[in-house]
Amino acid sequence: MTIVIGFEGSANKIGVGIIKDGVVLSNPRRTYVTPPGQGFLPRDTAKHHQACVLDVTSEALKLAGIKPEEIDCIAYTKGPGMGAPLVSVAIVARTLSQLWNKPLLGINHCIGHIEMGRLITGATNPTVLYVSGGNTQVIAYSEHRYRIFGETIDIAVGNCLDRFARVLKISNDPSPGYNIEQMAKRGKKMVDLPYTVKGMDVSFSGILSYIEEVTHRMLAGGHCTPEDLCFSLQETVFAMLVETTERAMAHCGSEEVLIVGGVGCNLRLQEMMADMCEGRAAKLFATDERFCIDNGAMIAQAGWEMFRAGHVTVLEDSWITQRYRTDEVEVTWRG
């Protein structure tokens, strides 16, 4: 029996989760929400996490019915992510590791998403589409690494959606991406937008610049509605993601797709990916907002896998790495 507590705080969510041999015992989190039209700054986000982390930790232990002495390992997000929030949470994990005399493990954020997705869905060896506010990658496992087959060459798809939400002054509660998704359901007119796929890679900055430039002019002229623009943006960027995912599947001979990351909650993206999978006689795996959106349990699950495989982070190496690539981690826990 192995029990791992995981701390996640790479962006605007602070989460603490506890995993016991593949069972999620608890997974509370708090979200830092800013006013419409504003993003979240590293310093303010870090202050939010600092104010919440001890309460969330106590809640996780209480919900799980676990005492600190029963925990075998403490896992925390090493990166990638925003520097100040990452440091805030890493300090808490390091402190508890010393107070409780428990081993520590620094976890790659993306691998946390992947291992959580594999646990919850039962996917065995999927091609992974990792889509969030800070990351966009198409990934497949090969020879003890999660290999990146394609990625964004500029901004992440979630960042593109979030920044467009600011243009329209859409609420950040519960998230700008969720509110864009709801508005897109009411869109009827498809507005032509740049479609930028370069081999296996994608680019979203040009699409964002174009739609930022034309939005107010098109709305003022009555050419379309805000809902039409949300619909058009979603359809365009998701089509790009489905295309690159399918190409990776063809290369790997894969029959499974797993969508992870906060944008993976989007039902329209899941629907478009499911249509592609149906044409290839493949199977789609996805989770809901409990496990798609950043959470502590995903860090605990990756920590559980790594700890059982013999990984430990010594205190002297327990720093954070803002640009921590998925393929830097040796995946010794998979055959």
C-alpha cells in the first residue's frame, strides 16, 4: 500500500490531492479568478496560493481520512508553469517533507496530466493531446519517454482562447474557456480565420492577432455576433488540433487518443476528436473538469508511479523549472 499527497500550483489553481494505490481519496482545489478583461499575474497568483494552500492541505487530509504519518511520499509540481506560483507551492511541499520526515518528488506537470488521464480512463497506450492555458502538445510514449510529436510554436491554445475572452470582456468565472464554449454553442455564422498547421506543429498567435484586430469592426458593422466569433475560433483551432493528432496516430499506428489538460474539458473538442477517431476505428478517452483541470491528485498519481519505480528528489535538487519539457523525464514505470 502506497499513499502519496500531491501539490499543484503551476497557474491559477492551487490543488492538493491524495492517492492510495490508484484510488483518489481527496482532490480539493481553489481557483484565483480575476475581473473580466484581465489575466492573472504571477505575483498576485502566488499570493492567492500562499493564502489558500494550508487550508486546502487540511481539507485534503480531512476528506481522505489520512494522517500525515500515513503518507509515504510528498509530490509537488516542479514545472512547467509560472515561476512565483510554482515556488510558493514547492516551498510548502519542501517544508512538509522535512516536518513530516517524508521523501519528496518533483513532478513534471504534463506527465501528471497524462498519468491521471491513464488512471481515470483506463487508456493503455494512447496518442495524447495535451491542451491547456500554457501548453499544447501531441505526445506518444516510446522507449521510456513521452515523445513530443508536435506542439505549438508560439502560444498555447488555452492562452489563445483566454486572451480572446479578454477582448470580449467575458467573465473569468469559472474560466474564460468555459464561457467561450457556452457562447460558441449559440454561434451560427462561421467567420474565416487563419488556419496555421506547419507539419506536426501549430501556431495560434496569428489567429489571435487577426481576430483581435477584426472583432470590434465586425461587431460594430453587424457582420456577426460575439457568439459567432467564439464559435468560429473554437472550430478553427480545434480542427488544427484534430489534424495534428490524427497525423501522429497514423505515424504510431495508434488506436487510442487521450485528451488531457484544462482545454480537454471542452465538449466540442471531444466531439470533433471522437468523429476523427470513429473514421479510424479508434477510441477516444477524455475526462471531466474534476481531473482535466489542474489538480493535486494528478501530481499525486504521477508521484505514486514514480515513487514505486524508485524515484526520489533530494532536498538540494527540489527547485522548480519553469520550462520543464515533457520529454526530459525518463519514464521508468512503464514497460
